[in-house]
Amino acid sequence: MYLLVGGLLVAVLVAVGIFALTQKLGGQVGRYPGVFSGLNEATRPPATDAQTFLLMGTDRQSPVPTTGADAAAPDFVFGEQRSDSIMLATVEPGKPQPASSRFRAIPGWTSPATG
């Protein structure tokens, strides 16, 4: 009986701890209300089961290993993050995806190279 009550107490404490952590971390995200309010719903593409992923990368190479057992670089240095390459990749379930998948152009953005 004591073991069951103790197990339940531990489970409740773990659940409360996880809830408190998610509330704290979620509260640190800046929110901007109404950012999509000016969009015209008629110009949106039709809804699908596809998922779109934001892919970001950098051309900068660290002089020391950043991953694995030999990692010597710090995990996070405030203000040192950057992304030289930003892509949107869409994966549609049930459709074969080629090795070089389709990428969508970002409306209103033009490459500095192409103008």
C-alpha cells in the first residue's frame, strides 16, 4: 500500500515539474499578436497533409569540433548565432521525394545575386 502511494506521489511530482518547466520555457518566447491579420485568406494555398520544414545552416566552420566525443566548442554563445542558408522544404506523405526535393520561393524575397 505504501509503495503504491509513494509511486503515485512521485508520478504527480514529476508531472508537476514537467508542467512548471514547460510553462517557464514557453513564457520566455516573445509573442506578437495579430501578425497574420493582414493576410488575405483567399490567396492562401489549399490545405494539404504536407509538412513544411525550415532548414537553416551556416557556412562558418568552427576551428574546434562542435559535436561528438571530441567536442570542445561551447554549445551556445549568446549573440554568436547566424544562419547563412535558409530553405523551406515540403514533404508530402504518400509521394516519392526525389533526392533534391522541391523548394519553394519565399514571396517578396529576391537573391542578391540575381536581383
